[in-house]
Amino acid sequence: MKRVAISEGLGDLGDFFQKRGYTVVPPDEADHSAALVVSGMTEDFTGVQKRALRVPVVSAEGKTPQEIFEQVERAADAR
């Protein structure tokens, strides 16, 4: 099963991913995930974590759940 880490405040997005076969984990468990999904306001903060975690960071700002899902799927395929 695929894993995705989703920041707090994006709870509805977690349901969207779960319905599509993903296990949703908190950001501190992103190490073995396809990607870390963040809201736009936390993007700069997690940019530092991106290098440490070595997982793609996907910004949810201005995107539909489907667009976010597609970005995460591309990241999962690339890993």
C-alpha cells in the first residue's frame, strides 16, 4: 500500500487519498512516504525538511484534490 504524509489542517484531503488506496500518515512519518503534502503557508518551513527527509513536498495551495493526487502519484512512480 502506498503512503502519503499530509500536514495538519488538510484533513479532508486525507479521506480523498484513503479512498484511493493510500495510507495517510502525519508529517513526522514522511520518511517512507511517496510525498509530503503541505498547505501553502507551511511550504517554506517544510522546504528544510524536504532535504532532510528526501521526499517530494507537494503544495496544496490553489490545487484541487485531484491535482494534488496526480502530483503525489507522479512522485510515487518516480521513487
